Amino acid sequence: MAHGVRRADFASRLKLRLRTLRANLERRDAMIDAVREANATLDPQKVAAWLVRQAEDWIPAPCWAVIAHDVNGQVAVVADEGLSPSLGPALWTAANWVFRHGSEFCAADLSKDSRANYAATGTVIAFPLVCRNKTVGVLVGLDPEPSSSAPALGPSVVLTLRSLLEPAAIALDNALILQRAEALSVTDDLTRLYNSRYLNLVLRREAKRASRSGRPLSVLFIDMDGFKSVNDKHGHLAGSKALVEAAAIIRGSARETDVVARFGGDEFSVILPDTGREGAVAVAERVRDRIRTFEFLASDALTVRLTASIGVATLPDVAGSAEELLRAADTAMYRVKDAGKNGIHIAQEDDVSSKE
């Protein structure tokens, strides 16, 4: 490019490429390819990543992203290429508009577009991913630089593109449904923590990994002291809410890499990979102190104080298997109960067999 010659803006580049785009979209085997590639995996991230790559091939843009609802029902970026924090306002402006209206969104300069928020800038072109007459996701193309006019494809190209996006939308929706179902199968309905079934699966896996690598593995077993009194005094709905609050405290006291589960009733467990005795005790102290100082059911105009008894066990210090490790932590927790509750006990070697 000669010095001083300005590069064509996104809308102009798209206009120059429109004939090639139309030919690519109207290929006899384009639909067959779209169906085959979109359904090659049941992983929603991989489906979305394929769609991003396909969009880049169709319409070269500095950034492409796929937005959809994650396993928690939150709108999130499933896959992207070229996305930077500065493009966030433009991305969410387009995605939210498409989700609300279920149709394409094109803008030449978001900083001058009444549909955009104050921080959004640049050129955008976005398409709904429609499955079963519902917008299940959004494909967004972005250029941080404004264009002289809005990107335009023409009615016939838009119709063809919609038909090619439909298999991807169906594949993405099916993959997300499967992912949500899998998440529910390992999740406690009340607290949204993992359930005991998943805890045992992960514990066995981590115990094998720790044995191979020689790295430590620790487990906390947590019991809420006197929790029965909450149900007796305030009812089971209040008790359930207090359990949800306790779960949030425990989850917030652990690391992202730790696995926090509701073992059952008012008992919880935390798997701490690559964590020795000292690190595990530090987490246990954090859990104990935060529970002890928290005002449960404050939003219901109640002031309920609870404490926790916590057992700590570490592999290979006191156990050689997942089952022994969990049993040792459970037994250590009961040592706290016997000693007056509201405390921490570190499992000893005899805790492995004393509760059999």
C-alpha cells in the first residue's frame, strides 16, 4: 500500500468481497459441509469455534465471536477470535440487541448509533443463531474502526446465510442442552455446588494423580454445628436458605481449582489438589472464621449464628486411597464434634480405621 493511501473501511471491504461471498455461500455442497462440520462434536465451545472460523472465511473481520447462554443461564462468550476488552461494549451492544429482536444488527459507527451504549465504538455486523424459532446465540463480527456506511449483504445473501447458520445453531443448542444436563447430574439442586456422586469421582481421579506425581492431596469435611435448630425455630425454608448461604461462604473460601461439594444434609466437603497439610488448614481456618462471623438469614430480618466443625486429611500423610482420605477427614470432623464443636482437627493415622 502506497504511503498516505488509507485502507478501505470494513463496509467497503465487505462490498468488494460480496460476489465471492455469494459464490461461496451458494456452492452446491455448502449446506452439506455446514451440517457435517457443525455436528462433528458435542462440545459447545468446539461448535462455536468452528462457526467463528467459518465466519472469518466468509467475511474477514478483525474480530468474530459467538455469544450464548452458558450452563448457569448467563449470557457469555462461547468462542472468539480477535476479541479484546476494548471491543466489549460493541460486542454486548450487538449481542443484546439481536437477542431482543431476533434479527440481524448492522452499524457503521456505534459511537453515533442510538442503539448502542455510550462506550461502544466501531463497525459491527451480527446474526442471530435461530433454532426451533428461538434465538439461541449470536454471531458477531467487529471492526474497531468506524465505516462510512453500515455493512450490507443484500436480501438474497442474508437469506442464504441464515439457512447455512441454522445447522450451526441447532448443533450449538443441542451441545449446550447436553452440557447443562451433564452439569445438573453432578450438581446439588439446592446449593448449586457439586453433589457427593461427583465428589467421589473427582476424589478417586485426584488420588490417582497425586499418587503418580507424588504431589499432596487434601480433603476438608465440614459439618454445620447445631443446624437442626434453624429448621426447628424458623422452618425448613429458612434452613434451606441458610444452607445456600453456607455453601456460598465455603465456595468463596476455596480456590477456583478446588472442588466444593455438598456431601448431604448440612455436610460439605472440599477437595484441595496439590495442597499439603498447612495449605489445607489455612483454607479450613478461613471457612471456620467466615461461618462463625456471618449473620445468617439477615435478609429475612433474622440474626442466626452458626459455627462449623471441620476435619482435615492429607494424602499421603494419613491415607493411601480416596476412600481412606475421605474417611479420615470425616473421622477428624467427629473429633471436633466430640471436643465441643466450632473447630478444626487434623486427621492422624489412626483416624483411617477408627470409624470402620
